[in-house]
Amino acid sequence: MSVPLAPRRILLHGATGSGKSTAAVRIAAILGRPVTLADEIGWLPGWRERPVEEQRAMVQAAAAGDSWVFDSAYSKWRDLVMPSVDLIIGLDYSRWLSLTRLIVRTARRVITGEFICNGNRETLRKALSADSIVIWHFRSWKKKRVTMRAWSADQTGPPTILFRRPRDLEAWIGGLTPVKAGGVRHPLD
């Protein structure tokens, strides 16, 4: 399956801590596309989950655009994003790489108290709780890997690029060149 020269709607997928949001923001900035961060849609202040109907309405509005980058697609609303995706970027990193990144990121956020998704903060209590992001990593890692590999193998779905090393993703991002017409031509294509 060929990768479009000018993907207009890009979805990133990968394990918690793999770097999806950071990559999505960078890609969107280079391509001049709006970026949608799943955690901003999913969480309200105080770590309350946004009602699913509201999440779906927000995603439907974002996905209706003619170009965008999503850093992930929660299963609760993935059906609204997938029909329009031009390219899936899978961060198919080892568990240890994504887990190490997650632990370092979580520790930094706990220490600095930085705000994330709608004014929430990660705390030591939350990081050590039964619903911690680290536990979520262990619960979801295999399923996310299976999903992105299935998308990659599916010849009828959108093209999927699997990156197994961060430096390969970096090289791909480094090769993106904005084009005035709103498209992008990648030198590796």
C-alpha cells in the first residue's frame, strides 16, 4: 500500500508514553494542520472523564475538517475518525522504551506540577493509585500494538507506517516539507 504524498488527515497510534502527542504537535505544526489531542477531549478538570456524548460531538467536529492530525483515537469515538484517515503513523516501540519514557515523563510532571489536559496535574498519589497511567500502560500496551499491526497488514484500510525506533520517526518528520497548496511532499515517498 502506498503512502499518500500529501496526507491531509493523520492519526497517530501507540502505547501510552510512546510520544504520540509530542509527535502529533510537531507534525501538525510542520504541515499547518490543526491538532486534536485525545486527552484534552477525554478529561475535564479534576480528572473527571468528559461525558462520552460530548467527546463524540467534539471529535465529530474536528474530524469533519478537511485536514487534521489526531494524536490518538479513543475506542469510544475511533469510529468517527477512521473513515477519514489518510495516513496512520504507528509508534510501534518496545514496551521498555515506551514505559521508560512514561515513567520519566510522569516523574517530571509530579516534580514540576505542570498542568496537562484541561488544567489537570499528575500527582504522586495518582501515579501510585490503582488507576495510574503506568498501570494503564501495562493494561493497554499489547492491545495497542496488535491494533496498529493489524492496520498495517490491512490492505483495504488507510496506509500505515510503523516506526519501531524513535530515530526513524525523527527522520520521517525531518523530511516533511510544507507546500503552499496545503499538501506536503515527503522526500522518502
